[in-house]
Amino acid sequence: MQLHFTLTRRELRAQLAALARTRGSLGARLAMTARLAVALSFALMLGVCALGLLYSVGPSPAALLTLALIALFLAAVAALHWALAPGLYAGLELLTRRKALNSLTEAPYTLRLENGRLHCEGPAAPAGRTVIDCAAADLRAVRRDKAGLVIVLADGSGLLAPNSAFADAQALQAWLQALQTASAAPAPAAAAPAPAAAAVPEGFVPDGAGGGTAAFTLDAKTVAVLLREVNRKLFITPAYWRRSWWAPVLIVLCCAYWIAEGMWWALPIFALVVVWIARRNTRVIAARAAGRRVTRFGPDAMHIETDGGAQFDTDYRGLLGPWRTEHALFVYHPGVNGTYLFPRAGLTPESEAALWALLCQKTGQS
């Protein structure tokens, strides 16, 4: 079975929203963070209001009625946000990737199911290709959404085959049944790794021709530490805020309103929730990024392979950096808010210097 299709911008938005509605996907976990953040904020605000009101007027019927009305209003807003969270997540992701939308909607996607294995190939941002070959038994979820067929891969990423990719509803149903059957079957024996990939040592090895190969195996806890270091570095980088200029503007406006209304107590609540969001999202992303990753530096792009069966190319154009933190070297692509990490723990002083020089060259900093 094989499909070929392209995504329009509307279908790309539908894909992001559908993944945010699908349990097990990275989008669903990030959307859940937003839902819980609003609920936590409102619960803390209600608690502060209750303490203030009861302290000033005591537990009178009027005070209790006021608290009940406030609680009802906050619950209604939280319920509305809970329902709209997938769409809001999709809109925010499109805003983040706005400079990469053309590369995600112009090239075709291929989806093939054969002998219990799923092969996916399509465009990647920025300006690259993604190839995923995995056992269908490893899929986290397969379901029919109003926008099409949703498939969630083992690492939490996923895709949508839109309704326009199928000749009719029966064709979509046939794909759904085939994938559900294959995903419920025992996983076929994994193919032996390619000798070239199996022989790649940990660390960085230059090839003597302006490229090289970097291979690292990381657990989720280590990735989380590296991500926190990277985020602290990026937060003082103008390039990061140029793509997210609306975020500090919104924060300043909210804080100015609370101060003008005398709601100083809202500021520490806001800070607490922001820190909680950052830590939870870091754990979610770290869980996906854990494992073995091999990066081959070609003349025009990085070719990256993961132990989950994914391969993708990232063009050097648009990459910024490199930067060095206590435990990592990294480069950053503002168009997709993507970072590419190289832990220093797996490098010797000589290989770290060689990798740093190569990253400088590829990003135009040499």
C-alpha cells in the first residue's frame, strides 16, 4: 500500500491540531501543558482571592457567593481553553514555523506500508527531507480524525494523511484497518544496521575533507540538562527574540495591566507558572530526543540518523551559532526554533576544537 500527497497550509494546520488531539503524540503533551498551566494559574488566583476576601470581610454569605461566582467564571474560561487548546497549539506552531511553511507545503509526501513496516518520506524544515522507516508495531497511535488519517510514531512525532490523499472514505478506512492490524501484530525482526552506521564511534571524527561524523548516545535526563543550558543561552540572544517578539510584548502588557489594577500578587503566580511550563516542556522534548543520534556533515547539509529509524537532512542556510555552554556545543535555526546539540562529554579537547571549527565554517562564522 502506498500514498503520495502534498499538504496545503490549511492541511498543515489541521495536522498539528489533529496530533494535539491524539494521545501519545508530542503535540498532545505540549497542548496538555498549556491546559494544565491555565488550570494551575486559575486555581492559584482563586486561592489568593479567597484568602484576601476572607481575611478582609470574613466568611460571610456575601463573601462565599462572590468566591463561588469567581470560581464559576474561572472554571468556564478554563473549560473553553481546554477545548480550544489543540487549535491554539496549531496556530502557535504555525507562527513559530512561518518562515519554513513553503518548504513544508511544496514538496510531496510518501507513505508506504509493506511487510509490517511503515516508510514515511517528506519535506522537513528547514529546507530538507525526512525519511522514517520503522516497524508498524512500534507506532504509538493510528486513528481517523476529521482531517484525515493520523499516525503517531514511536518518538511522539507524527503526520496526517489528509482526506484529499484518499480516493474516497473506503480507501481511508482500508488504510486505517491495515495500519491498526499491522500495529497490533508482533514486530518483525529488525534489519541489521548498515556497516557504516554501526562502525561510527562515539564523539566526533573529521573526515579531512571539510566534513565529519558526530555520534552521541544520551538519556532523557542528560538531554534535559543540556536543553536547560541551551535555553538559558538563547534567552540572551537577540536572534531568539526576533522570531518570538510577540511573547515579551504580551508579557509586558499583562504585567502592566496587573500593576495598574493593583494586582501585584499576580506577578509571582505568573512567574511560577512560566517556570513550571518551561520545566515540563523540557522534560517532554528531552524524552523524545533521547537515544543515539549520528550526524554526518556534508557539503551543503547535515544528515542526521536516529536509532528510531528516522533520517533527515538540515540545510546549513539559516543556522546561527555556534555557541558553547558548560556541557554542550550547539547551533540554532530561528526559522523553526530548532537546536542541534553536541554534548562535550563525548569529545576530546582535539575533537571538540575540530567540531567547533567545522560548526563555525558551516554557519559562516569562520
